[in-house]
Amino acid sequence: MFTQENGMPAVALADKSEHALVPAVVKAFRVLEALADSVEPLGVSELARRLDIGKSTVHGLLTTLAALGMIEAGNGSRRYRIGRGLHLLASRSAGGVDLRALARPKLEALAGTTGQTSFLGIPHRDAVTIVDMVHGPLAMSVSARVGSSIPLLAGAVGKALLAAWPEVRRDAFLAGRELPRFTRRTLTDNQRYRAAVRRADERGFAIDVDEYVDGMRAAAAAIVGPDDEPVGALWVAGFARHIDDAALDEIAKSVAIAAREIGALL
């Protein structure tokens, strides 16, 4: 984890005198951290400025990380973002188990039975990264790039993940926080949002009707690991014209069951 020392990022260690740091490794992780925190892909010059590292060093790190599949350049550009390889490594963090492999059959089943698109995401700080996705049989369906991220508090996914937190942690996180607005139906009132999260906690799933994207409905549930920490989120999303209230409720129940079954496998 990175901390700030004299205004510059540094790796926090309990006793630096007993832990020799390899400079190249530290710089590589700083690059990855910067890319993970950025909404847009970043180029050599921007990363060099942000991290106060020479351009030639940043270029070498980016080239190496890209060759290893940890980062990728979008559409042939020279601006980089976190790549699928790193997301797949992260998906194995639940007790050494490949979460993506465990969840894949459930994603396929959900897409097949609901007709909509199913997603698997991993939370990190204030975002959830999509690590896998399966389209349903509908010709017109919701889609997103594997490796892309959505805000932590986005629609059903955010409510489902916060519902899996202990209430004390949830309250501390939301205390005084200004909630982002994505559409006119987004819950931005703190008390109403808390109530929606409590409701998701009681039901084991959260739903979203036009809260994150206009014209889209979604149902989500957290995948909880052995330590009772949410290690991922499972959700199904589709266009509102394909999902009425009754269908959304049935989809939500199926998502909750699938998330519990994945958690049990962990």
C-alpha cells in the first residue's frame, strides 16, 4: 500500500531497515497504482510527471508490463490502462482460488436463463473492475469491456457490496459523503441510500432501475469470502424494455443464489 511522505508516494513498511526495497519493483507498482487510480488511460509523459520518474524509466516499465499482459494500450495508442492479465491475477486472490473460473459457470447459467448479460466484478477502493462477462441470447444486450471499471457506488452493484459490509464500516464510509449522480433517478440523498443498502442487506441482493444508466435495469449480489469480506460482485443487467418489475425480482433472486453458491465454493 502506498502512503505519502514529504508529498511523494512511498511504500509503507513496518521496518524499512529489515526490508531491502528493489527500486525497479517499487516503481513498477507505482505505475500500476497510478493506472488503477486513473479513469482515463495514461501516457509516458503524464505518468512521469505524476510519479516524478524519468520518461525513459517509465517507458521501459510500461513496455515490460505491457509485454507481460499486465497493462494494455487502448486502440493502438501509446496511452495505457490496467490490462486483463492483472485483473485475472487479482481474481485469484480469494484464498488462492481463481474467482473467475469459479464464477464462469454461474455467469453462463444466469445469461442463459435470464436472457440478459451477466457480469463478474472485483472491488478495489472506489471502483469495481469487470473481470468477466457473458452475453445472453438477446440480439440487443448490455455490454462492457472486460478490464473496464465502474464506480463503487454505481447502481445495484454499489448497494450490494456495501450491504455485505458490517454496519459500522458502512456508516463510517457513508458519513458526510456526497453521493455521485449518474441519472435523474440516482439516489443521492444519504439517508435514502442508507435505507436502500439496508434493504439490500435484508434481501441478499440489490436492484437498480435507471439509477446508473438511463433505460437500464440491473440486479446484483456480493460474493462473500471465508473472512466475511466481499471479494467480488455478481450482477445481471439489461435494457428496461426487456425487464419488467416481476422479471427483475426473479433475476435478482437468481443472482443472489449464484453469488452465495460461489461464496460457498471459496
